[in-house]
Amino acid sequence: MKLRGIIALAFALSCAPAFGQSNQGASPLSIAKGGTAASTASAARASLGLTIGSAVQAWDADLDALAALSGTNTIYYRSGSNTWAGVTIGGMLSFVAGTLNVGDAELVALAGLTSAADKVPYFTGAGTAAVADFSSLARTLVGNTTNAQMRSTLGVVIGTDVQAFDADLSALAANSTAGFWAYTGAGTGAARTLTPPAAGFTITNPAGTAGNPTFVLANDLAALEGLSSTGLAARTTTDTWAQRSLVPPAAGFTITDAAGIAGNPTFALSNDLAALEGLASTGFAVRSAADTWAQRGLVAPAAGFTITNPGGIAGDPTFALANDLAAVEGLSCTGVAIRSATDTWLCRTIGGTANEITVANGDGVSGAPTISLPAALTFTGKTITGGTFAGPAISGFANFTGARRDSTQSTPAQITADQNDYNPSSVVCATSSTLIINSDAARNITGVAGGVAGCDLFLFNNGSFAITLKDGSTSSTAANRLDLGADFVLASKAAAHLKYDGNASRWRNTTGAGSGGGGSGTVTQVNTDGFTTTGGPITTSGTIAIADTYRRNGLIDRIYLSKALASYRRGLNTFADGFKASDGIDAGASSVYAVNSGFITPFSSYVTHSPSAVNTTFTHTGGGAAQAQLYDGNDTTPAADPAGLTSSTQAAFDLGSAKDITRVRVITAPSNGFGNTITFNIQYSDTSLTTGFTTASTIVVPAGVSQSVTQTFASAGAHRYWRIFYASGSASGNAWLGELSFQASSFGNMTLVTAAHTLDSSVSFGRVLLEYDASASPTLNTDLTAEVTCNGGTNWASATLSLVTTNGQGGRTVAETPDTSCIAGTSFAARIKTFNNKNIPIHGVSVTVH
């Protein structure tokens, strides 16, 4: 209030001259003229020495509240915003003339004491006090809250420092009789003396008063103690014992520890007795070998007789005839027995037919039936099929309704000189009608020995040189000469048919006059459909062939043209596909396949292998091992690394046996998860769960919850132990793992059918060429097969694949089938199959038909 008044007065005084000035000068008005020499309030306050906060106090509501207080000998406190109130002084205190006084004599007495270590104040009278000793032990005792604690502090713990009261001890203390003390009941006892039996041992000083009681063996016990050997003990007479051992027979059973030294004598059946005892079934016991027995039961055949009680268990086995045997036994006639129906037999007699079959003793009663042919056979109306006839003579007209075959042919040694009276190994008109001959150079045959009227002789030249059949040559015997009209040249790969004329005793040529093997000349042009030929021009001895290498190169080029154009290629009678697209596949007829960019593979799935044992830093958050939680298929029961994510974080699985793992899947837990992104090494071992690991790949697991990561990698072979092991990343934070699985790929058996293609005319032959990856070492025609159809898939013909090369494009393998016969039609396709779950990528297929 005073401050405000001062400020107001100063303001009035500073303004008075200004208000009274009649002649204004320059602005601002100087202090001498009654001004402030300032143009602002803050500058005016500074000029007048009234700067707030340094020269004068700034206004404050609390200061106003304090200025409004009145009274003396009063202590004030701030009771609220801008509010102050007096402190109430209790009855034991007073505040006089600025001094706070204590009004209680006991407090004053305590305040007057001098404190020291290990001292405690106490009152000596009303309003007087003193200090006494208060040791650490005393403080500890005072601080104890139970009797047990106090006894422990004082060193009188019952059962440790002092003996607890016991009635039995009191009874013992009250005893005054010498001897052993015996407990007779609760709180009671008596002195006792040891008493020996009538025989066996004696006792010296039995009460123990003059020394230790001493036992001395006697009688049988002394004799037993006197034994010096080992084994069973046998009493041979009064107070006499000897050692014995059990002795088994030579066979039947054995005795382990026969003397009982190392344990109880144990009898074990052996040999035949053990075998008999080991029988578990019922029936006859049969000794099948030395010390070997088996159960047997008589087994009746499926039909013929039955056996009642075949095992002899309930009585003697009884045989009874049945079925056909019963019927045979029931016959009362004589003769040949025949089965006329199921379980039915009759007597029969074998009969003959006049001029065809003669039968003697047809009923077999007097002897074996004898069947013979009469001297003159009548075959009228009969047909003879098969059989062998040695030198039959057929007269009259012979009508062959089927094909006629010469069942033998001969391949004599090569002709190395001109042949006269030729008949190698004397086979002509005897054992062979066909000779397959060849020569080392151009040779002549002047005659053939062995001719018989009407005999046929076929000559085939399978050599490279012409053989000339000389007409009427006198170099051979007259009856062996050739009457051909002219020399006959039997060219390479040509044939001649000779027939022996019995009237003229000469060989005739039914092939015709002149040279055999076709005409001579040169073919000047051969259409090979664009492929290179080998062998040069065709002459009488020339050859021509399309080179397989060029043909196959053309087919492979079409496969790679298909890859380049991403569509199958179709020719007039060919089809090729490099599988850059799937337009060349009959999807409806194909199965278990996957289309990749440029090849087809059997479809594969992955199989998760559960471990038989686990070694891991992860433990189940609910307590116990993490083994089940890491692969139970439920990531809501996660496992966590107790130390968080560290550089030793790992989980190793024992898969029980070697597995070819190619994929690992990790799922972090739905709560907590991984605190940081971490890279794990995927490792394998064949040693143990903890040692010998080699890295196969890596897997990166991002931070966060419910992160599912799958890493597929190339096969490192089959191994038993697999794990993930910390490789890099910030090794801190959470490590909560929901699921971990090690998976191996399993390939199915693929059926790949190409699209069918229509032709203008019918075809009946086809061949298939394949380019494939042989990494799985497939066996052709076992793991990989090919088929071709010429009638749109109604019928498929198996085509045998043969290896062409293992050095195709990219090191791939090429295989091809031969020209394979198929059911004729106008629509062709190929069918490729894989077996035995082999992964065989097919990079191209070509089909050619004609």
C-alpha cells in the first residue's frame, strides 16, 4: 500500500511541471523542466530511479496479503494462492518475543542429555533423565521378535546349544544299576545283560561292566566259520560242515553259480529241454534239429481227406476220406477210372475206330491199354495240325491252305574259291533247303551235289561280292550241274530259287534267266528332305543314308526356335516344343507337372520332418524345453531365448536319419517376435546336435511379430542334423520363435502329353527326341519313358529311348527312340512319363511321324 502511494506521488510530481508549462520546448521534456527526459514509460522510470525489479518492488498479490496481516508473536504460512494464515502453537510450545519455547519438563530433561555410542536415555525421576550402556548384543536381543530369535541371540538354542527336556533321558539319569540300558517304554528303561544261546556261541562279560562283551563261536557255528573254501555249506555230522557245489547233468539244463559264491545258483534249461519249454503253441512236438523243437499239427490237403483233432490235443488224429478220394474208394467196378464231375468218378473202357485207331485191353484190367495205328490209315475228313514227319512221301494233290515254312536254314563257311559239286556239310535236300552264302571275292559255283527229284534249294547272297552260278559247267559231275540257259549272277543281297529236275538230273532256276539283284546304273538324284546324305551316288553296290547327326540337329534347332518364339513349332509331319510357354501341352491328359520358363518338371511338394531330439537356446515361455513348441504347428505357444537375441542364438534338430533338406521355414511369435532383423546360417552336420556343422544357406528373419519367412536352397545332400545359427544383425532385443521347420522336397511321377496334331494322310510310324536334365541320374525306360500315338491318343506305342549325347546345350542330355510302329491314324502326339519320384526336367521334345 505504501509502495503504491510512493509511485503515485512520484508520478504526480513528475507530471506537475508539464501540466503547468506554458511554453513548450523540445520533446521529450527534460528533468530540469519537470519532465522525464524519456519517450517511454520504462525509460522514464529509469531516468527517475524507479526501475521495477531493481529500484522499486514489482507489485505481487502475496505481498499485498502479507501487508494486510496484523498481530505480534505470530508465525505465518501460505495457506493458498495469495492467502496467508497464522500458525497455531500447541500447548507444549510457546512463541514469545521471537523465541519458540518447549513447555514439557521430560522433553527438556531429554534435550539436556549428552548422547554417545552404545548409550540409551532413561528417566531417573520426574523431569530428570540420564544415559545407560546399551551394547550391540542388547540392541540385537531387544530387536528380536520371537522366543526362538532371542534363544539364538543368547546362544541357548534347544537341540543345538542346550538339550531339550526328554523323559527317557530323565529315566536314564535315575538308573543306578550296572549293565546295558534298554528302553522299556515312554520315559522308562532298565539295565540288561546279554544272554547267549545254549549252543552256537558264548559271551564273556555279558553286562559290559568289566569290559566289552566278547562273543566266541562254538559248535556248528564254529565249524562253519572254520570253512576255508567257497561254495554251498552242507552239515555232514554234529558240529561238522563241508563245502559243496551243485553239479548239472551233461545236457538238459545248466547251473549258473553252482556253488552260490557270486549269487544264487540259477538253473537254466538248455538243449532240447530249453527248446521244448520255449514252445508256445499246442500240438505235436517235433525235434526238427539238434536242440530245436517245433509244434506240428497234421495238415490235410484242400480236398481228398479230412483230419479230426490234427494236433492230437483232444485225442488221436482221425483221417477220413473225402471228395474225389472218397468217390474213388466207393467204386465197385473195374476199368479205367475217370473223373466225370466234381467229386464223382466212373469206370471207363478205351475204344478204337476201325482203320484209324486200334486199342487192346481198353479197360486196363488185364494190363496196360495199348493204342496203335493200323497198317492202313484212313484220314478222310480229317485235318492234321502240327507235328513232325520224318521223310513222308505225299502222293496226289497236296493242298496247303496256310503258309508253308522251311524250318531250317544253313549258313556255311565263306566261299574263298570256285565251288564244284557244292554241298556244304551235306545239307542239300537232306536237312536244309536254304543256304545263306557269301564270298571273299567274285566266285563261281559250277554245280550243287545232293539233288533229289523235286527238291527246292534257296540261295541267298548276304555278302558284298557277286557269286555266279555257271550254266552247264563240266567242272561238276553231270548230275550236279546247273541247267540255267545262261550264267546267273547272284549279286550282293540277291537270291535264287533252284529246283532239281529228276528226269534230266539237272538243277533248274525258277528265278528266271539273267543276273539277280536288280539292274545296273546310277541314280543321279535322291530327295533327302533337306538332310545331308552319305555314300555318294547309288550304283549296283552303292548305299545312301540320311546322317542321324544332321537329322537330330534339325530337330534340336526346332526345339530352340520354339524357345525363342515362345510357342511350339509344327512342320508337315513333325512337332517340336521348348516349353517356353504351355501351348504345346495337352493339359487335360497331363498330370503332376509344373511349367517353368523353358522346361517342364515333375510337380514337387515339401515334407516337414519332425525332430527326434532338439538342442536350442530357445525355451518354452511356459517353462520347460522348447522342443515341442518349435515344431508343433502352433505358433501361439512360442519359445523364447531367455537372454534375448544373442550371438549364440540357435536351434538344432536331430531328424533321426539323413534327410535332403532344401527348404527352411521360420515364423516369429505373434507376441514379442524378434526385436531386430537377423540373418541365420542354415547348417547341417553328420556328427551330433552340437558339432561338425557346415553352412548350406542363409535365411533373413525380419523384426516384428508373426513374420513368416521361407528359404529354399540347392540340395547339399542328405544329413541327419540341421540347425539355424546366428550369423549377423543386432544381437539384442526379443527372440520369440513361434515355429521352425526343416523341409525336404518330394517329387511326384509326371505324365506329360504333347498337344495332338492332325495330318493330311495316315501315318503308322513315329519317333521321339528328348532333351532333359540328367542331374537325378535317371535310367532310360525305367525312370524316364516315351510313347507315341498316331491315332490321337486312342492307342499308345511304347518307344525305347537310347542315349544320344550327354553334352547337349548347357550340358543337358539328349535321348531318342527308334522309328516305332504305331496304330495308323491321322493325329500324332508324344507322351513322356517319369517314375520313382525322380526330378527330371524336360527342356524339349520333338515328335516325327511317317
